[in-house]
Amino acid sequence: MWQFTVQLQSNHYEWDIPAGFPSPNVPTDNPMSEAKVTLGKALFFEPALSGNGAMSCSTCHMPELAFSEPRRHSTGSTGDVVKRNAMALVNVAYNGSLTWAHDGLNTIEQQLMIPLFGEHPVEMGITGKKDIVLARFNTDDYRRLFDAAFEQPQPQWDHIIKALASYVRSLTSFNSRFDDYAYRQDDNALSKAELRGMELFFSERLECFHCHGGFNFSQSSQHAFQQLDLRPFHNTGLYNIDGHGAYPSSDQGLIEITMNPSDMGRFRAPTLRNIAVTAPYMHDGSLPTLDSVIAFYAAGGLGAGVESPLKSQFIKGFALTESEHQDLKAFLHSLTDQQFLQEPRHQALVNPPKVND
């Protein structure tokens, strides 16, 4: 029998979060359970979930890279190029909004519909093949998983969505050296350079924390202690192609959803947890390294973007010495959670459940 059989009958779930941290918000119609997470993991790594069987969710969200991808743009199962960089799946359970630029997607269940069924571009490519894909999971192995998770052995799309969402919610990361220092009171967890970098990060001089604040280093957070989702979308001055703040027509950010001119070029500030392993950066992957990101913010934008009238008030630019630059980068590296990156529970199953050909 394949792995994790012992977990199949468990309907209890314990969050892997430090004592005193708030629990994530979870939809009332999809409570967490070990059985759902187990099923969701199997589906997440299963190429049979795509229309042509060519890719899985893990193709663009690699565990060893904090569930991100080291490419500027992802490619869908049929070869379509996705216009944005694949975001890391780190503490997504706390996100108050999903994707780079959409203020109407506030649950993982909603967001999953885009890569699974979207047609422009095609990612997983299930539209038009829903029955074919669903039939692949009508096997003894998967029927046991569905029965344990939902008390219904017959595979259903609603249950697939809920199981995948449960697995993604389970991906919590709170074991970086920064966490050892800040929350476990280990005064020796950070080096002197990292401590200097931390002071820079939280200073009014650099203002990084305004958009990357809180325990999740992201302005977009909702949880038991924080029900209000602060407006997490910002124009960082990455582009200004017309002198009035315009971004390339291929991707103009939140304005594409709201049609509000002031939302031109606004994208969500992602978490900085595990940021050192998730290059390239920005919504379009246009900045290849942390060094280039730090230089970008120090300059107050890129090229004509520095003068963009739509740029966030927090993107003012700042002067850094070379040693300060290195200190700030060292601090960002301290947010890497090696346990999360190497966690066996986050790796693909050695013996996955069987699917129908």
C-alpha cells in the first residue's frame, strides 16, 4: 500500500504554527482535516489532473523553491505562456487576497479555478475535458482517499477543489532563523550583519515594512486577530511607458479588474518569507536577483518609473552603502526556512495513488 494510509481516517487537523500565533481563516464549508490534506497533496503532484496529463500543480510550484518556479513566466500544459511569475505558496492560508492583482479573489477555492479551468492562457487545461480528467481518479486508491476526506468515494470536482485548497493551506512556514530570534528568543540566531539588516528593513529610512509588515511580511493578511485586509496593492514604479504611469498593455495589474485608472500598475506585495529562494522577482519576473531588487527600491523605481505619478508613496528611494546593501540582503536570507524547503511531507509521494490511463 502506498504512503500515508495511516492518516486516511483522521478528521482532525493541527496547524504547524508557533504557540501564540493566530490560526488562519478557513471557509466554514471546507474545514481542515488530515484526510483532506492527504488527498490534496496527492492531487497537487498528479499530472493526471491536467487535461493532457502533461503537468501537475507542482510543475510551477516546486517544494524545494518554496513552491515557486525559477522562471520569469510559467508555461501551461499546452504551451501557453502565463504572463506572470509563479508566486511562492508560503503561508497562503493567511492571505486576504490571492494572485498578483485581483481584489475579488479572497479564498484559495476561488483562486484555484483560474489555473485549473482558465482558457486565456491555458494552464492545467481542464475545460472541455472535465469528465475525462475526473474519470482518471475513479480508482480504488483515490476512492479510498475521497471517502476518507469527504465520506463519499466517488470523485467530484467540488471535492477536488476543496482538497487542493486544504493542502495549500497546510503549507505554513515559521522556522526561519528570524523566527528563532524574534519569536523563540534565541539571541544568537542572527548574525551581526543580519541584525543590522533587520534594523534597516524596519526603519523609516527604507520603509520596507510598510508593504511587507506583520509576521507574514505581507500587507495582505487575514487571521483570527486581523479580520480587515489592508489594501495590499501597490505601484512600485517598475514601468512608466507614457510619462503618466502606464504599464505595458500585456499586464497592467489591478486596473484590469477594477477599471479604476488609479489602479494602473498596482500589484500585491507578496510575503518575503523564503524570498531568497524564489527568484526571479516582481510580477513579471523582470528582476533576477535580490541584489537587483534592493537596487531597484534604492533607486525609487526603474528608469522612467522613478517619476511615475502613480507610484506608491512608500517608494521614495534611499541611499545605501555597499555594506548596508549586504546587511539588508543578509537579513532577507534569514527569512529562509530550511525545514520548510526540505520537509518530507512537502515532497512528491514515492508511491502515488494509481490513476486510470
